[in-house]
Amino acid sequence: MPPHWEQNEEYTPNFSDKWGEDLIWNWLTGMHQSYILEMSAQWRWDQDPAEIVRVCHALIKGGTEDELEGRRNFFYQVLHGHWDIQTRTFQYGPHPLGFKWNSKGKLVADQHKELHDMTEQQIQIGNELQTAES
């Protein structure tokens, strides 16, 4: 590979530990991958509710309206928030009615904390994840 396709002090000055490795060009953004990594750390899309909604809708596509809604609710839940149906915005904090969704977008708990169609193993995994977050 030609030297100008390798990471070096000219192309990646902040990554001296990577000098000599292949330099990855991202055709979609028109820049080297290392620059994208630097920008990503500064971007903090996960701190902007409007950007969270935009990213969610860009990533989660296809399926019925119910499937889309459930998978998007799971996405918001992973970011420690929920979709507020009254203001039609992302809000930080648990769902006000205690709703929880699984990764398939299926409602698994309601305001009475009743679990819907979950196996004992899924319940255990969910409990372990909640404990780890605390």
C-alpha cells in the first residue's frame, strides 16, 4: 500500500500509536475515518432530544406502525428516555406509565409492572441489566 494511504503524522497527527496502519477513507463523508472518530466524540447526538428523534427515525424503518412505534420506544428507552405522545418529543426519564419494550418492540411491562409473554430467562436478563444500570 502506498505510504500516503497509511496513518502518519500528516494525516493522523493525534493518533501516533496508529502510524503505519492503513488509513481508511470513508466515501460517504469524504474524509478519513480517524477524523470521523474525533467528530463523533464531540458531536454528542445522544445529548440533544431532537437529534435523538432524528437518529431514531433514520435507523428504525420498515414494518407496521405498531412495530415501528415499539422498536422506536425501545430505542428511546435505551437512551434513558421515552416518547411523549402529548408533546410529540423525546423526554428523558422513565415512561410515566412504567411501560417497557424489548428489542423487538414488544411491550413487556405496563404501569402495573405486569410482564407480557416473557420467558423466565428474559426476565432474569432484564433484571440483571437494570441492576447493572443502578
